[in-house]
Amino acid sequence: MIDLGPFAAGGGHGLFLISGPCVIESRDVLMEIAEALAEWSRKEAVPLVFKASYDKANRTSLGGFRGPGLEEGLRMLQEVKSEFGFPILTDIHLPEQAAPVSEVADILQIPAFLCRQTDLLLAAAATGAVVNVKKGQFLAPGDMAPVVEKIEESGCRRIFLTERGSSFGYNNLVVDMRGLVEMRDCGYPVIFDATHSVQRPGGGGGFTSGDGALAPYLARAAAGVGVDGFFVETHVRPEEAKSDRLNLIPLSMLPRLWGQLQAITEILQS
């Protein structure tokens, strides 16, 4: 079990949700999405972590929108945290980002491409924040065990592991649901990333494409296997999103999907 303040994650405490836009587009858009999520999560008692990236450092092309950067991005995430009381998750890409980001974020996310970067893992572990590691698209599920060991040996036991699909090239990802079971053997909460799992990396030519319409199917399958939480990027106007717009689940559709995931989980638990 990991204490996130407003709620606990893992250890049989029920599903929790990580949700928000892929990247911080502007203060106004960020606050609009956060307010909508806050209203829904309060009404339905949804344990929710708010996520957004201040910098998308692995864009397909130089022309891809990256976000406002570290300083401005953290200022806006702090505003979301102060206004709505959400635990905050955001990515780090360099070891020197870990300490300043942990002053705002409750969860430091290690991007999939960087999940084996030792110095990055150690820096994140040293902050005392929760460390969420996305399994690399190039790793087998069992290969996450040495990643966990690096973090544990640095004194951190507050770890999440997230599945986001495996790449065999050819602009596609495949999710092997057996991996969710195998990663659970590491002893920490397992999260399924529904929206990044339907990406088609580089499939748009100069950008990453995907099919968000398939994300609910994969999410329901993951709920059937059994996970502790879900990672779902969303937006109030997906067609205007500046990053991963083809993979997002519209915020208007999120409550129905969440109800389905809860219902499946309750059947398993009964």
C-alpha cells in the first residue's frame, strides 16, 4: 500500500486513476481540464492523480509541441494541486530534474524509453516521492525486476510499475496481458496505461498517431486480469490537443469507462 494523501493505492485499496492531458498546453486549458476532473471525481468519489507533462522530450520531430518547460510547468502544476487537492504526477528526463520536480509532484514518472537509466532512477528514488516507472517498449515484463532493485537499493519502497505496450517496430505496439501478472510479482502496484498502449509511434509520418477508440477495450481487458490502477490521458476537446490527440479518451467518455472498470474489478474481488 502506498499513501498518496487523499487515498491509498495498492494493497487491496481499490482502483485509482491517473488522468489529465498529455502535455501542459496553457494555463487556461490545464485548469479547465483539472476543474472538470475535480468536479467528476468529487461527485463519484474517484481516487484521482492529476498528470500532465511540462516537457515532452521525446517528440517524433523537432516541430512537435513540447510544453512550457520546467519552471513555468511546475508553477502551473502547483496551482492545480493547491486549487483542487490532487496528488500530482509528471515526468522527469534528467537526474537534475528530480529534486525540483519532487517539490511539487507527489509521483515522479520515469518515461518508458528511460526506464533503465540508472542515474535517473537513483535521483528519483532519493527524493522520497513515489516513483512510477513505465516499462520500456523494448523490455520483457520480467526485465522490470532489476529496475525495481535499483530503486529499492536506493532506499525507496514507494514504487508503481506501469505497462504501456511493447514495440516490435512497424509503428505499432502490442500488449501482452500476461505481463501484468508477471510485473505484479515485483511486489508493487501495477498500473495499465490505456492510452499510450494504442499509440502508433511515428505512424503519422512526422508525429505519433494511434487509435483512442481501442483504448477502452484494452483497459477492460486489463481490469479482467487485475490491476491496481489505470493511466488514461484525457482532454475536454481532444481534437485540439497538442500531443497524442489520436490516443486520448475524451473526458466526456471517461465516467462510463471508469464505471465499467470498477464493475469488472468488483466481480474479480467477489
